[in-house]
Amino acid sequence: MAGGVTERLFLLGSEGARRNLLAYLGRVPLEPALDVVVRHHVERRSLQANARLWLLHKLASDVTGYAPEEMHEFALMRHFGHREVTVGGITRTVPLKRSSMRDKREFGEFMEATEAWYIAEFGVWLDQQAA
């Protein structure tokens, strides 16, 4: 461990992973002091799921004339709610939550709600084979 400690993330889900973590910690220098955080693992949305969402936004943008990024903002606000913020005299409506920080379950619910909205409102949907 010459040259200091680089940040490491361990997923502790087996005895083998526990042994690896303990072996690593046994080799970490005590100076300078380090932060160690233990928390429950939350499975995040996959890159494939995110790509599927953006493909859906692209299809909706082709129908509505709005950019995919704008459709994403509309979908976020419709699903998670929104608030108005004012900066420098300009007021804008923003979503209460972003999709990037949602866990797998919550992202899935957002995706399903967005797809249902796009089907009902714009006649746009993804074929399951395209995902």
C-alpha cells in the first residue's frame, strides 16, 4: 500500500467478501485517519434500464416536438411532483426527484408510469424486444 490509500468499495454479501475486506483493513495504515462507512446495499438502476428510458423519451420527442431531455423533465415532474424555484429573478419548475438516484424498484415504477403515460397520451411505446 505504498503511496497512500485509494478509495475502495466492498460489497459485503458472502464470507469470502468478508475475509477480503478484513485482509484489506489489516493492511491499511492507521495514519492518516480514514473514514469507514457501513450501510445497506441498495441496487441501483442498470445502464440497460436507463438506455431503455432514453429510447422511450426519444420516441416521445419525435411525436411531441420536445427534446428528449425536456420529455424526461416532464416525466420526472409528472411522476415525482415538482416545485418552483427562483434564481436571479427567473422562476422555473423543477422535479422533486431525479431518476439517477432512484433504486431499482423506484426506477422501475417511474419507467412503467412514464411508458403508460406515453402510450395513453402520445401513442408511443417500446416493444419489449427493443429493450
